[in-house]
Amino acid sequence: MQLTRKNINLKQVLIAILFILLVPAVTYLASTDMKVGAGLSVMIIGLALGLVCIVNYRLGYYLYITITFILPMLERMSGAEVPKGVAMDALLLFTLLGCIFKRGDKTIARVKFSDPILVCMLVYFLILLSSIVNPNAGSLLGWYVFLRVSLRSYIFLYVGLNVFNNMQHVYSFFKYWLALGTAAAFYCCIQQWTGLLPYEQAYIAKFPEKFGTTVILTGLRLFSFMSDAAVLGIIMACNIIIMLILMTARLHTINLSKKILLGFSIVLHTMALGYSGTRTGYVMLPLGLMIFFIANMHKRNTILAAMVFVFIGLAILYGPFYGSPTIIRVRTAFIGKQDESVNVRDRNRHRIQPYMHEHPLGGGVNTTGGNGVTYTPGHPLADFQTDNGYLRAVLETGWLGMVVVAGIFYFTIQTAVVNFFRCKSELDKLLMIGAAAAIFAAAISEYAQDTFTLVETSIMLFSFMAVLLKVRYLETN
């Protein structure tokens, strides 16, 4: 026993000495070369976060989401391009290691891996693997990058299935998610009220190609601390849908003080959605809420709320408001033929239809748009801007790939609706139908945005998917 204590004390002394020597060493290196000092600081902070993720994989799950969301802001602060994918992969792998060492959660054994959602995910992964032998495919590097990003989503889903083992964990997630969205909305409002911060202006000036859609005729599209304005708009729209549905809860389920907080957050989210200039988000709101209205048509308050919502929508579209660039952009979202950008997208879709019919297996992953220029220059699809997730899927992975992507959305929404009817608690029901409405809106947004492959929106979709899958089997048992 004494020897053991001596060994422990010796280890503690050695660690303390190492730490004491490390501080002046890092300080000296930082003083001689700023980049080396910054790199060492990032490495030390990264290792510390990695250890936290291993020790507590549930906390690591939330750290991964938070850091992934604020990484674009940190990149702008640094004034240089940062390998964000490496940081995300490292954090997620540390979290996965923690999940494996802790042996996850026992309730994951209830999840049937023959579930339609998981079957579709498996089929999609096999399609991606088989793309390497596609005769129309481009470079091996493009295939590897796409597969790596997809694996990140699969690992994130697996960890999520281990994180949510009861409804309290689900409540905690939605509180966190809406709080994160509120922070993003508030930061976007600050950008609108005070203008972009100096480091943001400098970054846009240094990398103008990354912000090609930020400056438009109606003004500046704001992006908060996220990667771009489209991502912000889609997430704001989904959160507004969820919070509006939660506002219909009775007072004994959600008390007045919490409803006031929800109302304040809805106002911030709505302003941020308008400042983002994301027309897709404007269309998502009524279509997403339609799911809630259909599920609750037997309630008088639902019909009254629908009438009020329609009245407000008509006032915005046809009211005498002509000076606001935000309202003008909202109107062009619903009266699209008056906007030339919509007509350009329609013409592009018609132009590429012959390629779809001639290549039923697709042209290979990462061959469209800017990724096509980067990884497969000279490919027929290179630099073709799809502006449509389903179109990108059918062009890159063929008709089967597009059907599987649509199937993932369909079965996820179906699971949410089934949970809605199975759950007994009013709060559980509202969260389930809120998630169903948000995912349905995201599925609609795929027609105008590549929602499924955007980093932040992908995190939203796969975290919601993990919640819905776990609730389904928790409620069944």
C-alpha cells in the first residue's frame, strides 16, 4: 500500500513539474513566432476538450455541436482558412471513443436496426461506396472527401442514439438547441443593427468568393456566427416552427414565464430569418406548420391560429409595405416568377435533364458545382450549380440515390408522427409533431437548397433523427 501511494505521489510530482516547465516553454515559443504559439494553444485546448469528450461522451456530444457551429466565426476571427473538418473529426472521434469506453447506453439495444430509417441510411452508404466503381465518376479524392463527411454524420447519429435514453434527455436537448438558435439569432440582429464587425468585413474582403451570395440587390444577407446565410435561414425557420407549436401548450404544461421567453426567442428568430434573406426559409414556415394544423384540425384553437397566420401572411404579401428590403425578398419567395434568379434555376434544371436520363447511375459524388471544379475539373457536371439537394443526388448518385434520400426524410417524418400519436404527455406530443413539422420543412427546402449536406443543417437533421428513433423505441417499451 505504501509503495502504491509513493508511486501515485511521484506521478503527481512529475505531472506538476512537466506543467511548470511547459508554461514558460509555450510562452517563449509564442513570443518568437505567433503562428507557433497559436498552434500550440489550439493543440492544448483541443487535447483538453478531447479528454472531456472521452470522460463524458454526453457532454462531448453537445461540445461537438457547439464548436461546429462557432467554428466559422473563429475562422473569421483568425483571418485565415482553418481546417474545420479536421477539428470536427477529432472532436467526434474523441466522443465516439468515450461512448465505446463507457459502453454507451443500454437502451440502444431496444433500437431495431431493421428500422426503415436505418435501412435507408445503410443503402445510401452502400451507394456511396459503390460510387468508386462508377464509370462516370471523377477523382478518388472527391469520393474520399464525400465519404468522410458522410461517415461523420453516421457516427454522430450513433452517438446520439446513446445520448438520449429517456425523455429528460430529450427535453434537455431541445432546451439547448433552442438556446443555441436564440444566440445565433441575437448575434444576427447585432450584425444588422451595428453592421458587420471589423474582422468579418476583413474576412469577406480577403475571401470574396466565399460570400458570393451575401451581397444582393435588396441588401446584405447576414449569417450570424454560422457558415453562411442560407444555413442560418433554414435553422431559424425550423426553430420558429417548433417554438410556435410549443406556444400552443396549456399553461400547466409550459407556464407563462417560459412562454414569454419562447415569444421573445420567436421574435429574434423571425428577425434573423428576415435579415438572412433566405427565401427558402420564408416558404418553409407555412409548409412546416401545415403538418401541425393537419394533426390538430379537430381543435378550435388550431383553426383560429391558422386563420391568424394566413391573415398575417396575406398582409405581408399584399399589404402597402414597399420600403423594406426584407419584405420585398419575402414576396419574391412566394411570387417567384418575378425574380430572375428563380427563372435561372428553372432553366438550369431543364438544361441538365438529358444528362439525368443518359446516366441513371449518376456522374459520381462531388462532381457538381464548386466541388466538381475542385476535384473533377473537366467533368460534364463540374461547375453546374444544382441549388437543389434532390437534383444533386440524382446527378451524382443516380435515381436510386435520390429515392433513398427522399426515403430518409419520409420515414423520419413518419416516425415523428407515430410518436406524436403514441406519446401521452402534451409536451411530448408537441415536441414530436414539432420535429415532424421542422423535418418536413427541411425536406421541402431540399428543393431550393442542398440542406442534407450542409454542416449545421446536417447536424440538426441527424440529431432530430436520433431523438425520434430513440423516443419511438422508448415509448414502445
